[in-house]
Amino acid sequence: MKAGEDLKQAAVRPLSFVQTMRAVAWSFFGVRRGADYEKDVAQLNPVHVIIAGIAGAVLFVLVLVMLVQWVIGSGIAGT
């Protein structure tokens, strides 16, 4: 029962979704100071982290697809 209570408390943590997106963006680049990481772990809402991670992954894939289409369309990768 304690794990369920911990999850409920974590879901109402104070950081906004924008702050969560920023933390997730930094984690995609792999540049995060240890102190900032510890602060994020204590304050981020896990539901926001999951949503931000999925949104970041989708955005990353879309950018890659657009980049590949641009390279193919421009003829750089061609003959």
C-alpha cells in the first residue's frame, strides 16, 4: 500500500510541464549537472516525465524523417 501512496504523492509534485520538458530535453542531450539531476528527481512529476519523454521521442523521429526527406529531395545523397 505504501508504493501506491508514494506514487500519488509523486504525481502532485510542484514542477510545471514546461519545466519537465526542459529537464527531459537536457536529458536527451546527456548534459545535466548532478545537483540539477537530484533536484529534478525530487521535484518532477513522473506522469509529466513520461508524457514529455514520449513527446520528445516523437519529435526527434519526425525531425529525422524530415531531414532524410530533405537530403533525398535536394539531390545531395543522389548520383
